[in-house]
Amino acid sequence: MPPFRIAVDRETCYGAGECALRAPRVFGLDEVKKAVVLDPRGADDETVRSAAAACPVAAIVLVDVATGRQVQP
């Protein structure tokens, strides 16, 4: 199980693509250029955190699976 549950707030996302650039196996952009999670296990923890933090509108939410605590944003 991945250490984070990853969600994208699709209402907030405007498709900057920073997440997909930093973690291309985890995030992608769909046909309307909004972020989607491709594979939550596609990169190490630090890369996932970095990709989420790079979102200019904080549309990526990370929740620690072990604690249930939101860690990003």
C-alpha cells in the first residue's frame, strides 16, 4: 500500500502540469488538461511530496495512510 492517499481537487486544478513534470509515473493530465493520478506507487515518497508541493494552486491533497492526517497542502 502506498504511504499516501492522493487526490486531485479537479475544481481547483487548472492544468499547470508541474505535478506531471516532477512525477510523471504518478501524475498525468487528462483530455481537459487537468491532473489525474496514474499510479500512486509510481515514485518514492519524497518525489510525490515534491510534485504535490509544486502545484501552484495546491490542488493535490496527500493524506498519510497510517495516520489519516492530511500532509499536503
